Amino acid sequence: NRWIAIQPVGTTSNRSAIGTRIRVVAVEKEKPRSIYKWVNSGGSFGASPLRQFIGLGKAEEIQRIEIFWPRTARTQTLINVPLDSVICVTEGNPDYQLLPVRSFKLGKRNS
């Protein structure tokens, strides 16, 4: 299954981006599908991560990502975002930063 992880960073809005809404439009079998997330710290027995992990199923591409910032009520739209990646989005910056993801093997010990 495909995925995207988004780390929003507020500048005018709060730095943790709490209250930010995210819409990912992914294309699967030539049909767009919208997935919505809301950045918050709430959880039943603790806190939720502020980095948003969004499952995209068998998506073939991400058509666009829309970030709705709470303080300014502005929408930031990202295109050409690769599948299976971690990105950092800063409020007001039209570009995103691709963050490195280190791979590891389970069950192996470093000697």
C-alpha cells in the first residue's frame, strides 16, 4: 500500500500546526479520491503525533495536497509530491522539503 507523511510547520499559525487541515487527492484506477486529516494533539490515553501519516491504498499518484492553515485561513496547494515519501511543509512557503527516510531491517543486530 502507498502512503505519504506530512510534517506541517506553522509560521503565522502555531508552530506545531495544531488545527491545520490537510486534504490529499490521490488517483487510483484513474479516479481521484480525497483523504482528509486534521492536525491535533488529542488522543484517548496520550498524544497523537503531529506528523500526519496518511495511507493511500493502491494509489498510482498524488494529484495534489491542500493545506488549510488555521490562523490565516489560507490554502496552500502542493503538486508533484512523490508517493511513499515524508515531506515538511512550512506555512507560506510554496515549496515542500523532502525529508530523508532511513531504512532498516528487522531482526538484525549491529555488532
